[in-house]
Amino acid sequence: MLLTEEQINILKWKWIKVPYVNDTCIWCSACVAISPDVFTLNEEWKSVVLSRDSYEWLSVEDSIMACPVDCISWVE
């Protein structure tokens, strides 16, 4: 299941950092290869964030660093 805006708001309310992928994604899928429990590609081949209770300990930082267009960041 993909992360919805409502889920993002709930996680932010609980002070949980949430990864965010902006519109500059070029579907290289590096983030999916590094963190398949966090990212997947949608029908437009853009990276999207999967719904999780927490993203701690899930290699999100590695995906952020590997993104060639810097389209992944944390939302707090």
C-alpha cells in the first residue's frame, strides 16, 4: 500500500520522519534497489513511498544519497 497524505500527517504528528519523493524522479530505481521495503515504482515508473509504521533502520539515507537527481528527502 502506498503512503497517503493522511498517513504522512499522522506520522508527522507522531514525530516520525517520513521519506518523500518529489516530481523530479527519473525512474532510475536506485532507491527501490537499495530500500525495497520503503520504495516502489508506480504505473508511471516514478518512485513512491510505501506505507510503514516507521522508516527507521530501513536504508532510506542510502537511497537519498544514491538518488542521481536528489528527489528524495525527509519530511518531518
